[in-house]
Amino acid sequence: MSQRRFAPIVPAVSIVLSLGLALVGACGGDDAPGEPGGSGGGLACDPGTAPVGGACVDIDECATDNGGCGDPTLFRCEDREAAPPRCEFDPAMDYLALVEGVSFLEAGGAVPSAMVVHGDTAFPVALDADGSAIVAAARVGEGRVVAYAHEAFLAEGFEGNDDRETLARNAVRWAGRKESPVVGLAPGLGALANWLAVQGLTVIKDAAVAALAEVDVFVTATYEDRPAAEVAALESFVAAGGGLVTGGQAWSSADAFRPVALAYPGNRLLAPAGIVVTDRYAGMGKTELAAVAPGPLDHATRALVRLAQHVTGEATLDLDSQRHGARTVGFAVDVLPIALTDFFDEVVTILAAASPPIPSEAWPIEPASMPIAALELHIESKLARELPASKVTAHAAAADFPGEVPADASALVRTLSIDASYTGRDERYAFAAARADVWRGTGLYARPGSVVGVKLDAAKANKGLGVRIGAHSDELWHTESWRRFPAIDRVDRL
């Protein structure tokens, strides 16, 4: 199974074109019975079927060689009627190895970031009370990765206040694929180095990326903005069988690394693993670790598959499970950039599987009882705000609110002089939106779905100016009932 990778920040045209229901790539062989080129007596059959008595009939590919999915202790093969099998990673064995002897973590005064887990072989290890991952892991190539959402879990507190010391020991052993791996620790992790040495492990303090050949596992905090060559070296190290253990939150340095999912140094290291450290806060205090691995509804892509199966009738989820899955996917949709095309190509399958809802006064959407419909609106809002303008069409809900534009309304061309002198408030007023943009009205109205062209002097480009579509910026996501589309504004930088 291939690992998910970040695509360059370019218009994600494939998001609006790839509307098929191929939620997870087929892992079966390239020359399956009945396929063109396979053994079929000349009868060409669709994948997942084979010729029998002159007709193409469904076959169970999972019955042979685990359907081509790989090691059956790591991958589940799910047979699908007249379709290739679906392969899904099973983290149970890896999870138990990581949490052996671990009951809980105590964040104390540390505030972890919430993480998104979406990669093919990634899985949450510790979830806070709201279901956000604060520890996650993944297999990447021949190697393994463990990510903590705060460096404090690796840099301090090894005095028995919680089970972080046991988890750290398990993490380096699992990542190093042996009982006594050689562990290289980047500067600033002296407490962890001392603890691991007490456990009988060989430890190299203040290790550098240049010395990766000497270690089985490399441990580092995630803040250092490493040169591209070092990032590539770590990626190659892991792919070839090495272990990487990282720790760090992203909320305190988010302004320096935008967008966080792509630019934050830790996320560049974790991209091959399909784990993203976000700038959102996770829960503080005590986090208990379950006796069994978190389920598919705690994994963004696997939850998406389950929701799509429910929409198409392939499977059924009860209301609590729908809410659970919609919360997991919705958070990922909110915080991940659409440049992550592997994830968002699958996200739009929810829109393709059912007719998206149209909230109105007459037919409000109530998220508590309609979680999948609410998720569909989240997805539509994300695409409407972040796709290139030329790819955005008018939503049907616009006819109800703000309302239809008269058919005979004329398009206008206007030249405007804007007073852009604004220094902002004193930044010491950090919680009073001191860095928020100031608005200058244009007196113009944009027809829903239309493209608005803007020209400005070249000297004014990239100076912080932007165009806002929609002065009505109040959002409804937090309310119990949506009687209009929950968010109807968009900002584009000039």
C-alpha cells in the first residue's frame, strides 16, 4: 500500500473531476482471472469477477493470497461484489507493542496539538477526551514512525508521574524493530537519553542527521526548520528500515509556518507517514490509553470509507457511529489543505454518493441528527473557499440566502480608490484580534458562482491586500440548526 504524500500547492483540479467511488485503491494483482490479459477463455470480465459457463460471476479474491493485500497479520482484505477487494491496514499488533505497560499520559501544564491521522498505515495511539490524537504512529516503507503532539512527552517528566517513560521505551523499540536499538537523540533530549540508558539501550546524545548510519532510531523535536537535504536524508533513513520518533506542538509557531500542514517542520518529516500536527489545541490533563487499538472511525480516511459505505447502502452505521466518523473526517477537512489531493480526492466521494443537502428556512439541517449531511456541507464549504475561483459554482442554497440576483442585473466594471493605510492594533492585544484585517467596502455585489476579475498596480501586489466575497461573515457551524448555508464568505489574497 502506498503512503500518502503532500502534493505541491497548485490548483487541485482533480478534486472536482475525480468523483468516482474508488474509496481505497484496489490491492489485487494486475493479472486477476477474467481481466483482459488474464485467464478467461477469451471472455473479458470486470475486476472482481471471472468467467464461469460463458458468464462473468463474482469471485472472492480474499480467499487466495489475502487478495494481494499483503501480510494478513497487518492487512485485512474485504471482498466486494463484482469489484476489486478493499485492503485496509490493521494496527492491532503494532498498537499492543507500543502500549504494553502503558495506562495513561498526563500532559500537566503542556498543551498538545491535535493531530490528524490519515495515512494508509498510520494509526492513533493516544486520543484525548474529544477524540483528537496526541500520539500516533505509522509504518513507512521498511521503517516506522512515532509522533507525539508535544515535545514535553519526550523532553521532561521521566519521574513516574505517568507512563510516558514506558511509552517512550516502547516507541524506540518498536520504531527500531529490535529489543535493544541504538538510539540517536537530537540536542535538548537529555532526560530521555538518561532514561533510555538506564533501560540498557545504547544512546548517542546530541546526534546529528549526518550520523544516521550509526543509529537504528533517531529522536528529535519538530521545531527545527531543517534543510531540505536533511529532511530527505531522514525520509530515506526511514524508508530503508530506520525508526523516527518526533515530538512537538504546532500552535505556538503557526504564524511562522503557513499553512501549518505543509510548512511546519514536523509535518515535513511526518508527511510520508500520513500524520499531521495541527495548530488546534488538544485536551490537557489525563489521557487514558485503551486496551485495544482505536477503531477506523478515529482515522480520517478509514472513517470516510465507512461513511461512504453507509451513504451507498453497502453498510449501516448507527447514529452515534455516524457522528463519530463525521467528527473525525470533519476535523481533517477543516485543517488539511486541499493540496493534499490523495485525501481530498476521496473526500469528494461523499458528495458523489448522495445529493448534497440544501439548508433553508423550510428545510433546516440539524447536525446532531444529520451528521453526514452536516459533513457534506463542511466539505462543500471547504472546496468553495479554497478551490481556484474558476472551479467554484453557485450552491443551490444561494437562491434561498442571500437570494437570487435578478436575471436582468447588469455586470459592472468599476475603478476604485481604496485607503489601505492601516497598521493594526497593538499586538499586545493578542486576544482581541489585533492582527485581523481591516475591511474597506466596495459597494459592489458578486453574483453567486460568478468569477470576479480584479486588477491592481503591480507595486501593490503581495502587500497584504485581498478581496472578500461576502460581508456577511457570521458562521453557523456551532449552532444546533442551519437555516442557510453555514458559511458564505471567501477571501483571496492579491
